[in-house]
Amino acid sequence: MVVSLALAGLALRSGLALRRSRLGRTVRKPDARRAHLRFAKPAVVLLSLGFFGGLGSALWLRGWDVFGTFHGILGLFVIAFFGAAAVLGHRIETGRSQHFDAHARLAGVAILLSAIAAVAGFVLLP
Ligand code: HEM
Ligand code: HEM
């Protein structure tokens, strides 16, 4: 999870660089979009694996209730926002959408909630 959150952080950084160039504040590097996708895609895949791993572990190894913790509920929102950002990001990538602001906002909320989830996850560690 630490690795996937670090990748998501790098995705945010490269995404914000794209945003600055889109708004004309900087000149865009030719491979800037590729750099963003290089971090963003693995981050979303690893976060999804971690989500289901945490859920499986809580259910089958610990015998907890489904989403019985604050961390678990937050995790649900985190994965929903990252999922929505990824779907919209993919539509932008394939030219089917121009909703850059919405993508950036969804991703921003996802990152913020995941930071809170990370803090709330530490108390659950064995
Ligand atoms: C699979 C997941 C994702 C895909 C396919 C994707 C795709 C894209 C694409 C195609 C763009 C537009 C790039 C351009 O202007 O050339 C973009 C922009 C951006 N992305 Fe992503 N992205 C994904 C995940 C993320 C994540 C995880 C974050 C942050 C944590 C993020 C943050 C941003 C930001 C801030 C922008 C700039 C938006 C703007 O110009 O206002 N993206 N993304
Ligand atoms: C560094 C950050 C994180 C730490 C230290 C952490 C730690 C944990 C721990 C210790 C558990 C209990 C599982 C067990 O040991 O049996 C857990 C469960 C879980 N985690 Fe995380 N986690 C982190 C980040 C995340 C993130 C970002 C998500 C969402 C994408 C997430 C989603 C979940 C879910 C859904 C559960 C199941 C809890 C339940 O059903 O109530 N975790 N996590």
C-alpha cells in the first residue's frame, strides 16, 4: 500500500505538471502525458489489489465484519474516487472526453482520502 500510494503521489505530481502546461503557465514536455500514465496506471492497479487484499485479509484471516472499520469505509470511497478518475482519465486519453478539471478534482479527492485512510490503517496493523 505504501508503494501504491507513492505511485499515486507521483501520478498527482506529473498530472499537476500537465495541468500547469494546459493552463499555459509552463511549456509542455513532449513525453509529459506518457510520464503521467506511467505512474497513474500502475498506481490504480496496485490500489485495487490492496483494496481487495485488505478486504480479504480482514474477512478471512481476522474474521472481521465487511467494512467494519473506519479505515475500511474510507477505503471504499478511495477506490470509488480513484476508479472514477481512472475511467475519466482513460476517456481523455482516447479522445472521448475533454473534462480535464473533473479528472483532476476526482483524483485530488481520491489522494486526500487515501492519505486519511493511510493514517487510519496504521492502528489496524498487527
Ligand atoms: C489510469 C488512471 C489515469 C489515466 C488513464 C489518466 C489520464 C490522464 C490524461 C489523459 C490526462 C490529460 C493529459 C493531457 O492533458 O495531455 C490527465 C491529466 C491529469 N491527471 Fe490523470 N490519469 C489517471 C490517473 C490519475 C491519478 C491517479 C491522478 C492523481 C493522483 C491524476 C491526476 C491528473 C491531473 C492533476 C491531471 C491534469 C488535469 C488538468 O489538465 O487540469 N490522474 N490524466
Ligand atoms: C499505508 C496505508 C495503509 C495501511 C497501513 C493499511 C493497513 C490495513 C490493515 C492493517 C488492515 C487490516 C487487514 C488485516 O490485517 O487483516 C486493512 C484493511 C483494509 N484496507 Fe488498508 N491500509 C492502508 C491503505 C489502504 C488504502 C489506500 C485502501 C483503499 C484503497 C485500503 C483499503 C482497505 C480495506 C477495504 C480494508 C478492509 C477493512 C474492513 O473491511 O473493515 N487500505 N488495511
